[in-house]
Amino acid sequence: MIGVFKFINSIRILIVILICSTLNSCIDPFEIETENFENILVINTTITNEMKNQEVLLSRTFRFEDDGPLSEEGATIKVIEDGSVEYLFEESAPGTYRSVQEFAASSGREYELSIQTTDGRSYVSDKVTLPQETSIERVYPQRITNDSGVEGLGIFVDTFDPTGNSQYYRYEFEETYRIVTPSWYPFDLVVTAEGEESFEFGLVNRPVDQQVCYASNVSNNIKIANTTIFEEDRITGLEVNFIPAADIRIDNRYSILVRQYVQSREANGFYEILSNFSESESLFSQIQPGFIAGNITSEDNADEKVLGYFDVSSVSEQRIFVNRDDVLTDLPRYALDCELIELVKDPFDELITFHQRISVFIDSDEVRYLPDSPPIPGEPIVFPGVLRYFVPRACGDCTALGVSESPDFWMD
């Protein structure tokens, strides 16, 4: 339910634009303060048919001027199956609750979420059941041009339920990509000795694990689809992600894991409203930022607002790998700014001052050494004040952009 938080951020953006448009003649700085703030519990959870430790996230809405949501800690949470079997949750991190035991939602059974906060307030969801499981037929890449005229890689999904019972779908993804250091040099420059008039410099092996790295992102939008108006319960060519050709994610090798949730009609309606809020970019939109009611209510106060939806969904997932050269070989590539950084001795500075500057530069960890002419490894390097070269760290060390350990699922 990343979309819940995106919805809250969308309202914040809307407020900023509105204030700026009405006060556009002001040139003095001003601070925005929220009036009539409501402290609302935000519940983020989807229980699935996967055998795992299920998860519930709790937080609170926050004022516009605050940095972000505040985690709701110390709550007592349980999921009740058929009114009798209870699955207890424990707090694994602030606001994050994981089931004590692994369990999977089963068809034909009813599930209910129960929450009690530290201030004694109790919340309960409607009883919900697990929708039918439908497997993804295919996830596939395709070179496309998006609506903005940008060429790149589209990721598409096909699915089909011959029984016609699924109908309502939601999609999330996790993407992982390989990063290859563009200005790799096998040695780093270090200070080997400090004298009264100059430093001595030498080379040490640069860690090999800084040459190839991996980075990951999760989807931050709400992608839903339904087949109620079609003759078949079939989805063909639904775009779930787009990567511009000049994006670092598709500069080398790319992988995406697409997860398909079959959900209820009620859950689909909730996510559709959230999606409309998150995609609205105009103040003149007909969408109004009212409260979005879910299926969770307060047992103590019927008028208390609760933001969130207790969703029980069946899940199917599929992963694919894409090599850039297989689909986008003739399009512009991602270009990291690796312009050489020059250090030159000021004619009026002493040599020791210049060497100190080089030492500080190295210790900053913001750059990596890339000489104009490679020195001989193992021999001291004495800089008499001539021009030397460095590049930004990301150009010579991929750990500035990712991690060196490849994921367990990665395939070359």
C-alpha cells in the first residue's frame, strides 16, 4: 500500500500549489502551517496466499510541515481466521509488525484484522475472503515510445482466467539492475609518507567489488486493471513499467519481478480512488481531495477516521531479465558525468601545501584516482606540482550507486 503514503504526499503537493497560486505576488519568505490537523491512523497491509510471515505497517498522518509520517509503535495486532484461529503479530521495527508464525490465507475462509493501540483504542476490519488465484501468463519487454515521445523499454503483462472469476487485478514490481563502473582503474592513490617539505604517494589495489554493482527499486505507483467490461477475463499488453533508454537502470542488464494480486471488487474500488489521487497533477481536476474510507473502523468511536484497507489477495509473480543490447542498442545511453577533475599546484604555494590538498581530496571519499599516465605500481609517486587527475567517486567506484553483492536470484 505504498499508494496510501503517495496519496498523502499528493495532498501536500496540492496545498503547496494552491498557496503559491494565491500568494504569487509575495516575495517575502513564509512558512506553511497546517490548520485543523487530524491525527489519523494509517494501516498498510495485504495478507496473501503465500506461506510467509505476513506484515502490517502502522503509522499516523502528518502535518504538511513535518518531515514525514510517524510510526505507530507498541500496538497489539492479530489476524483472525474464521472467528477462531488467531495469528499474532510482533513489532520487528518501529511501526512494522510481522506475524509470529508463517501462515497463508486459504480459500473459503474469512479473515479479520484486529488492532489495539497503546492508548487503548481498538480497530477492526470487515471480514474478507481470499479471491481466486490466477497465474501471470507472461511478462515481457518491448521497445516503445511513451506518450511524452521518449523512447525506451516497456514492461508488459498478459494474464487470463478461463473461469472468469478473478476480474480485479493489482500489480507491483521490484526492479534490479547491474551497474558497471565506467572509469575503472585498478589502483587507488594513498599517502605512504609525510615529510616536512612534501608527501610521498603510492598505489594500493582498488577492491575488485567496486567494479560491478547492483541496485534495486520498488514500484511507487498504483497499477490496477479489471476485466468486467470484456467478454473474457483476459488482460493483454498491460504496461506496468517504462524505463527511458538513457536511464541507468537499462544501461547494462535489467531484471524485474512483477507481482499480480487478484483482489475483491471493494479493494479494487479503494485502490482506484488512491490511484486517481496520485495521478492527478492539475488543480483543475474534477477529483476532490476528500477522505477515502476503507474497510477498517474504530470500535470505540464510529466517527473516527481510519485510513487504510485490510486486503486479502492471491498472488502470482514472474521475473524476467533484459540485456540492453537486445532491445535498445541504437538508442542514446545513460551518461554519467565523469569529467576529469584537475588539481594544479598554485605557483605561490609550497609543495607541501599542494600535497596536503591532494591528501584531503583523497580522504574526502568523493573522488577516485584516474591518472593521465599510469604510474608504476609499487614505486613511490612524487608529485612535483604537475597536473593530476581524479573523477567523481561514482565513475570509479560503483558502490556509490549500488551494492557489490549480487542478489541470490541474479542470472548472467
